[in-house]
Amino acid sequence: MWPRAFYFGKINFWRNIMNKWHLKDIILVTLIGIVCGLIFWIMDPIYTAVTAVLTPMGLAPFSGAILIGFWTIGGPLALMVIKKPGSGLLAEFLGAAVEMLLGGIWGAATLISGLVQGIGSELGFAFTGYKNYGKLGMFLSTLTTTIVTFGYQLIKHDYAGFSFELIAALFIVSYISVFLFSGVLSMAIAKMLNRTHLLEK
């Protein structure tokens, strides 16, 4: 049995987080999730095409590493726009759900990927106490997103059977992709939205 103080402390923690959410935040995270879901779905045939090109060269695993940044864009974007704990996880999961409902090539497994990618994006901002949504938060988020998603791919696709050099190369390519698309591109979009003053309360 958990101590009563710990139990009620956890309830108050989540209650305080949810009390900070407003209808506008819920609408924004839903819109980001839907738009990103469409992007994820569009990336599916592109992934298939890139894989077809790289397979004869024995480089098929690099197709996912090259494009992973597009599938992880929802989390950091939502966090930098909404600036609320949990928004990254929600956006990624909603995006994954939209991709699945549109007929994504990975089916229901897409939801698991969405959760993993969302958790990865949250961790980076969590390390700042959800107080830095600028370059530091973005950098940490791209790093944790890469580590978490790559660890998941390592198990899912049995990368453990690859040589150390190949695993290292896949990680580096994955990080570059996440940094450019989930990091730099997300921050640019967030800044553009802020300049429009559409997000002002």
C-alpha cells in the first residue's frame, strides 16, 4: 500500500497540471495532432519509396533513420506552441491515431510508436522543469526523442544484430533527422505562429 500522503500528492500533481489547461489548449493540441497525422500518413508512401531505393544497396534500415524526424515533429511543435506538460504526448498520439485511421502502413502498431515518440519529446522539456521552451528545451527534446525512439526501433527491428558501426551510423542519421525536422523546423513554425499573434490569450 502506498502511503496516503503519497497517493493524494500524486492526485494533486495531476490535478494542478490539468487545471492549467484551457479549451484553447485542447483545440490547439487537437489541430496539431490532426495536421501532423496527415503529414505522418503522407510520409508512409515516401518511406516505402526510399526503402525500395536503398534496399538493393543494403541500406534499407537508413530509410527510417532519414525520415524519422517527420514522424516526431508533433511532440516538440505542440510543446513549443502550447507550453503545457503533456501536450507533446497528446499531439504525437493523436497524430498516430489519425495516421492509423487514414490507413497507415503500420496499422495499430502506429499508436505504440506515437506513445513512444510522445514520451521522448516530453522528456527533454521535463528536464528543464517545463520552463524552457526555447533552444535548450528544443535541443534536449530532440536528444531524448532520438534516444527513446531509437531504443524502441533497436528492439522492434532487432538492430542489436547489426554491427556497432552500423548502429552508430543509424543513430547519428536519426538524430540529424530529428534535430532538423522535429527541432529546427518545429521551432521555426512555432515562432511563425507566435508572430501572427493568433496564439495570444
